[in-house]
Amino acid sequence: MKAVGIDVSKGKSMVSVIRPFGELVVKPYEVRHTSSELSKLANLLQSLEGETRVILEHTGRHYEPVAPPFCLSCI
């Protein structure tokens, strides 16, 4: 299983993907909250093998533009 940690803030998020025992799959990088960048992120996560869990850490309602691509992609 892979864990996708997304630290959501206004207009952008920091994303990282790890496996058990802290093995880094995707090192932390910034994603802007545009449909293009969120779609690229969803495609990247779908391309990784095995089960994936997405964890959003958010402030207020800033998660609202970020969550739908993962729900629609069944991630």
C-alpha cells in the first residue's frame, strides 16, 4: 500500500507518496490547484501499482478543489 500525503493550502498543495517503513516513492513537490495539475497528479497516482490511500491535511475549505479528482478517479 502507498500513502499519499497532501498538505493543502490556498491555491497550492505539497504532495508526497510513501510506502510502509517510510520508503519514498515520490519526493515532496508542489501542485497548484488548477484542473491541469490536479489531473496530472491523479494520473500519476493511478499509474502507481498497488493500493493507494490519499490523506488530505487541510486548512478551512481549501481542500474543496483538490478532493474531486481523486473521488472521480476512485483513488
